[in-house]
Amino acid sequence: MRWIHAAGRGLLVLVVILTGYVTSGARAQDGSGGGRGPLTLATAGDLTHYLGPLLQGWNRTHPGEKVTLVELPDSADETHAQMATDLRDGDRSRFDVLNIDVNWTSEFAAAGWIRPLPRDRFPLGAFLDPVTDTATYEGRLYAVPYVTNAGLLLYRKDVLAKQGVPPPRTWAELEHDARTIAPKYGLGGYAGQFLPYEGLTVNAAEAVYSAGGTILGDEGARVTVDSAATEGIGFLARGVREGWIPKAALTYKEEESKQAFQDGKLLFLRNWPYAYVLASAKGSPVAGRIGAVPLPGPDGPGTSVLGGSNLAVNAHARHPDSAARLIAYLTSAPVQRQVLTRGALPPVRAALYEDPGLIRRFPYLPTLRESVINAKPRPKSPRYDQVSLVVQAVVHDAMSGHETPAAAARRLARELSAIPGR
């Protein structure tokens, strides 16, 4: 699963399997007590391989709670399916602590799969402002932010410099440059993550939000699709129809789109910050020739979807005290720094975005901070999995030319309204 982080690099999911005796009582219900034991941490798609070295620090100082790392599938959809299947087993579940996509918090909380957490046990005040909202449901804290994310527009700064133009701030500028400049250099114009999976939900939501619209309101109670959805879907569909979005992009997830940009095949790419890091690394064909700016919108900077992941505790966790202690460790300042420096993943601690040394090493940090502060979460819903499937299917059909953007927006509203208990 990629980090989307909405993600993102693809979305990292951690699952802690806490073995040992089952606890009971009030402390077990709020995650603040109940015994300690060894842990198994599962992650999907740890593509930078940072977790193993990071967890060595925990294992050295917590010999009775050693963590064994296990990886789940890369795909967010596959990981969600595996986690949901396991959590439905109740007290037979193997999973005790879950690092879930930020948009699964409401769904998992509403289903009773994860337990509320005590706010005073975690450093919420040190986090970037928007991220804590992704960890709440109906006013209660059900998870702790671990990694945040926001989409950026990566671009070939060498190509734009030769043309004497700045990076685009609006959709019109992006379209013009992708249509007229890219072909001169044998490049595709613009790509995102347009395969029908969670990444397309993110890209579609960003287009709708940037156009001034929303998709759901009141944590799923209202469908709010309006003319802005037509405008946002129209922007994406127009790109494919006019050719400045390559048709191959309809098959891209995060990694495929990153690789196309890194191989020098694209002028512009919407992706998470990890793509900037890898495309800038030694040996990359475009190293030293790329830049990053906020996503464009119709009249100026657009709106990114807030990606990342949150750490939650299974309602049937066998060692909730160990679970809470591990969460506190993973969100501590030293570990959050390693999340960035080892994993190329955006931390939730606000102070790291103002560290001069980190900015020198990761020059996109000020842009990323701006994007995170202005980002919006994906539609909150206890049936988010179904909401996302509808968005993916409708938008992909529009981008494939099977229906007009206006018809797609009407269908989107109709099918979302038909989801029971959304």
C-alpha cells in the first residue's frame, strides 16, 4: 500500500500483533493499560526499507516488547480488505495496533473495530494543525497521526527554464505547458494516479476541492456533489481527450507514475513527496532537474487531499499498554525525524518543517508544509470503502471517454446517495 498518502509513497500500514494474556477493565478500554508483551509490526510497501533500522531502537530499549516486522500487500485496497477481514474476527483477531490510512479512521471507529484513545497520552499539540482531525470520529480520538502527506506538482525545472516560463499555478497554465512545451522535448504532459483504485479517488477529490466543491458532508450524512464536481472531473477528462494526459496514465498508480517521471517521460507529475526524493536521488536520470510546487487550481493554487496514516488500537487488543507505548514511541520527536530522513515520509511534527538542516536536505519541506496546512481530508464516511469505489469507477469512466463530465457528476451524486449507512 502506497502513502496517499491519500496517502502517499504509497500508504504505509503498520499492524502490531500483541501476544500474551488478555486484559480487562477500564484501562484496557481506553488503551492506557493492560500489560505488555512482544509485538509484531506489519507494513505494506515499505519501499524505502526504513522501518527495520528504526525499530531496532525500540527493541534495544524494550527487550520484553520486541517488534518483529511483517509486510502486507502494497495496494491500499488489498491491505484494507485484509485488515477488515481480520478485525471482523473480534477477539480472534491477530491485529492489535493498526497504522491505518487516514480515511479509514471513521469507518473502523463506526464499526467498533478500534478503541478510543486518551488524548493526554500523546503529543497532539506538537502536530501540524490539520492532521489530528483525521484521527477523530464523532468528537473522540480513535487514532494518533503518524505520517501526514499532501500532493505536490513535480516538474522538470530544466525544461521550463529553457522555455523561460515559471512552474504553473493554474489549470490553464498547466494545460498550456503540458500541451505545447512537453511535445517539443518528447515528453508526456501531465500524469497522476489514474488507475481505478484509491489513488484515483485522491486525484479526483483534489480536482473537485480545487474547483471549490465537496463530495460528502456531515461525516457522510449528506451528498454534496455539485457543479464543481463537473468542473473537476472535466479537467481530468479533458486532459486525456486532448492528449496532454497520456492514455498510459489511466493505468498508473503511485509507483508507475513516479517511474515514468523519473525515467524522463513526463513534464509534470502529481505525486506524494517520496517521488521527489527518489527522482532526485543519485543515479536518477532527472536528478538535479526537478522542482516541486503546490498543486494548481482553476484560478491559483489548488487543494491537495490530506494523506498519511494514523496509528489505532484494536478494540480487542491483548496488550493495550504496549500498544499505547509503541504509538508514543513512533510519534516521538526523534523517531519522527527518522521517518523523514530514513523513510522520505512526511512527519506529523510541525517543528521538523522549520528545521534549517532538514530544509537543506529536503528542499520541498516549506512547500509541503503549505500544502498540508491547506489540504482537506477525503470524504469522511463510515462506509468509506464503498464511497471510494464509486468515485473511482465514475471518474475513470469519464476519463476514458465513456460519459461526459456532467453525466459523471450526476451519476456520482446518484450512486453515493444509494450507499446505505454512508
